[in-house]
Amino acid sequence: MGKLNLFYLDMTYPIEYQGETFLATEMQYMETKKVDKFVFPIWANRKKEPQVKLNVQIVDTVPQYSKFNRIQYCIKALFNKEFHTEFQVLRRSKRLTLKNLIKALCFVAQGEFLAKGFVRYIRGNIPRGSELVLYSYWLHLDAYVAVKTHQELKDTYKIRSLSRCHRFDIYEYVQNGYIPCRDMLLAGLNKVIPISSDAKNYLLNHYSIDPEKIKVSRLGTINQGIRLSPKQKTLKILSCSWMRKVKRNSLIFEAIKDLDFDVEWTHIGVGEEYEQIKAAIENLQKPNVRCKLLGKIPNDAVIEYYRNNDFNIFVNVSASEGVPVSIMEAMSFGKVIIATDVGGSKEVVEENTNGFLLNLDFKIDELKALFQKIYDMDEERYLNMCRESRRIWEDKCDAELNYKYFNKFLIAE
């Protein structure tokens, strides 16, 4: 029997890297002796050279979605069954607005265009009767392509379709209350793979889906060693995220600026709120409060920073999350975590064990109180929380364990 043909459907990886570093880690653990790997980066400019060299074949013969193609396929979508189904979904759920209708039309149109090209690629490159796994990394447009391709090829190939789901592709409130074709995707996929139990519960509470179709499979980070940072005169705080409104990094600054002990906050990342926060820092006239904005640095350099620098607390006060990889990376080095209780954060941050959870709408004084609590904590209690962080990471977030197990499931009969 020939090898299984595994198709990864994602946004831009490996032609571009941003946003899919987790997939890059996952792919490292796939057994290549039994599998031929392909990747279809649906939104990438496939005329570009890949940023990452991988032992995979890139689906690069599907044309770019040009202006002409957009017009053509939007007209076709007006007569498409999936679009008319979405019209009824929007009407029944009282979400029928022009904005949502256009969103559904564009989603179906681009999905049909990409699926048509993908089907053509498979038929031209994979012998009939071969075994295919279509693995979408996001429960979004790439999952639509997987489902439509599955439907088209099911009589000529042995085929399965699966999709992970994370945050923006599962919680509709993140997408202004509507993500197109939820019912169609959940019905058409063989398996749906949320990265947290919170995401699984969201699916079960919001859609009609067989619980047996859902399998939680966590992301993970690579073991880079451990660094237990001692407590010192200065409380050292670290955060790492895009500086976007949803990440609420300004709340960290608001919490530390009035502290009366020595504190140093370091942030890694850039975004639209960078200049605003930078200006607030420059206007602060308190010698006991110091802030360092390191800007955008590559993930490898982030890990190197964790390895070579001491910090006591890792903070994530985002208003919305899946399961933050940045938190998992900090846990792997043995850091106390402060996080908002959103998404799957509570599944890796255990209250009073390896960190503390804040309500979504927490008050600044509550975050200040946690900084004070950790600053006042005796050394033994603090170091025990650091060790617990590393232990929980080993149990739940180790990439080698999580991805080896997941990849066996992915290619299983």
C-alpha cells in the first residue's frame, strides 16, 4: 500500500510565518515514513519563495484570487446552495444585516474558488483510490475548502477531513457575532479538534453537533529548559503579545505606575497601541517603576530572552484567548502566571497553584493587589509556585507529548 497523503490547509505557512508558528512546531513531529505531506496556504502569495524550507510539497498551482475571480465567484455564489442556507441562518437568528450577508457571500465565493483549484490539483497529482487526509488548521475558510473538496472527491478517493479550532475561528463574539457556514462545516467534517475544553463546550452549547465528533487536542511548546528566577528587591514582570486593544497591555502599565516598591515591566511585541503606551511610559516620573518595550523580535529570540533573563511574573490580561502559547512558554521556564479567566487560560493556570486568574472585567486595583501579593510572598511559597508552573506545563503543554499523540490520531485509520 502507498503512503497516506496528508494535506495541511492553513493561511500562509510556510510561504509566510506569522501567526502559524504552532503549526510549524506540530509538523516537526509528523512521521514521514508513512506519510507524504502537502501544504495548501490558502491566503499566501504562492509566487513568493517560502520563508521556511520544509520537506513538504506546496500546493502552488491554484491561481491567486484576483479581482476578476472575486467578481465572477461572488456572482456564482448568489445561486449557491451554501449561500442560500446562510441567508436562512441569518434570518432565523435575527442577524440578517447587509454586512453579514456580504460576509457570507464573500466567504462562500472564495471558498468555492479555492476548493475548485484544490480539487483540480489533487486529481492531477494524486492517483485515484489513494488515501487522503485533509487537515484544516483553522475552522474557517480553509475548513470550507476541506469540506467541499471532501464532498467532491469522496467517490474516487479514500478521504477524511478534520479541522482544529482555536479562538477567532470558534468564538463568534470575536467576529462581531457571526462566522459563516458553521453548521455546514461542523456537519461536513469527520472530526473537529478544539485546543481547549472551553472551546469544546462552546461548540456543544451553540451548535447541534455530535459530541463524539469533537476531540480536544492541546497545543504545546518545545522544552527549552527551566529557569527559576529568585525573588529580589525588584519585582520583574514580563508580557509578550501584540499591542492591540484586545490584549489590553495598557492595563499592566496602569497597575504598576502607582506601586510603591521597585518594579520593572518588560513587554515584547508591537501593535497599534505601542506609541500610546510608549508615550505614557516616557511621561512617568517615578524612579522605582521602570518599563522596557523590546518591540517585535523573532520567536527564537523571545525564547533566548526567557532563557537568559530573570523575571518573576508573566502577565496576560487579554479580553479574549484560545489557550495562549505565550503563557505555555513562560510556564515551561517555571514562571508564576497572572492571566484573565478567558478561553482556555484556566485550563493551564491553576489558581494559587502556579498563578492567579482575574475576571474579564477586573479592576486595576485587583491587578495591583496581585503584584503586591507576589512581591510580599515568602521565597519558599514563590519558588513552589514556579515549580508547579513547570509541572503543569509538563503534564499539559509539552509539544513532544501533545503533538506525537495528535499526529498518531491524525493519520490513524
